[in-house]
Amino acid sequence: MSPVQKSIQKSPWQRLSAIPMAIGIVSLSMISPVQAQEKLVRTLTVTGRGFEDIQTTLAQVRLGVEVQGKTANEVQQEVARKSNAVVTFLRSRQVDKLETTGINLSPRYDYTNNRQTLVGYTGSNNVSFRVPTERAGEIIDEAVKRGASRIDGVSFVASDEAITAAQKQALRKATQEAQAQADAVFSALNLTRKDIVNVQVNGASAPPPIFRDAAVMELRNAKVQAAPSPVVGGEQRVEGSVTLQISY
């Protein structure tokens, strides 16, 4: 019997057993429609930025008591007495975030005729607190009457609720800006915009406090006027950024 006849006379089961093996070999070299489609996806990446300005409503005040005297014990006792009076007053006004920011006691020297001579000590106790801006001037003046002798700085911030709302609005504006950029590019290239395939929120940063010129002011011999010291805040800018990846 010839080889051709032998092949023809194989049983149906023998012929069928060879078919799955052939199919399996072919499937390894095929590319699925999904994979082919993914390779053909074209995208444009754009980043938009949004800004929202908000009014500051809170004043962050840093003030302190400073005392000079002959002995360390004398200075420390006087600092404690005045500091207690100032802190008691601030608590009675229910200021927010009241905390001690620094305590210091250091010697003072005289260097006449190139000689170092101990002449006394300087002590200080500094605190910070937060109040509505419209109350800041009055409270600072009253704190000076009770013993505060330094105003180390005043900064202004918006409330946490206002900042959170502004961050959301800044992100909305950033998203709209990114979409507008993409539309301008697609229009210039005569391309058709399709789906947004990826979104990345780069963040909406909280604004830094606004600092006024706050050189240390010696108030030891100052007379507080009847009218409260004027304290005026300003605006803070919240910024958001969003990156979009758009198919076409």
C-alpha cells in the first residue's frame, strides 16, 4: 500500500486528533481585537490650572512680654506675672489656638573699655492666637495694657471652610481650562475629540498666610489710644491643577 493510501485509510479519530494541535499552534500567533484596538488609541494630554481668590477673615497674632532686670530671678518672676495677666485676658476673650511660642532668659553685658561686665538679664514669653480680623485691633491694645510689650507679627488667613470651598472651585476651573485647551488643539488639527481616558488631580494647594510688615515693635513706653489699632486683612489665592488624557 502506498503512503498516500495509508494516510487516506487513517481512522476518523486519528484524523480529528491532529486538528486541535493545529488550531493551538495558530492561536499563539493571533492578536486579539482588543489588543489591536489598544495599540491604535491616540491620546492628547493637557493640564489646566484654576484660581480662586477668597477674603481673609482671621488674624494670627504673635505677641509677647519682655522684661529687663538686675537678677535672673527678678526678671523671671516679672515675666511670669505679666504673662499670666496677658494669657488670662486672652482666654477671657475666647481667642482660638492660643499657645506659647517661646520662652527666653538671657544675660545682658556691658562692653565698655573692652571689658565684659554682667549688668542684668532679659526675659521674654511669647504667645500666638487667632481671632476674627475685626476684633484683632481691640484685643492687641487690651493685651498691651495688661503687660504685653512686643508685637512680633500679624498674619491673615481665611477660615478652613472657605479654603475648602475655594479648593473645589479652583479644581472645577482647572478642569474647564484643560478641556478648553484640548478643544483648541483638536480644532486646529481638524481632529475629533472622543473620551477622557485618564484624569489626574495634581492638587489644590491651601494658600499661605498674608503677612503684614511686622518688625518687632517696642511698646514698653507706648500709650494706647482710645480707638483700637486698625487691622486690615486682604485676599488669598487658592490654586488647583488637573491633567486630562483625551482620546481622538
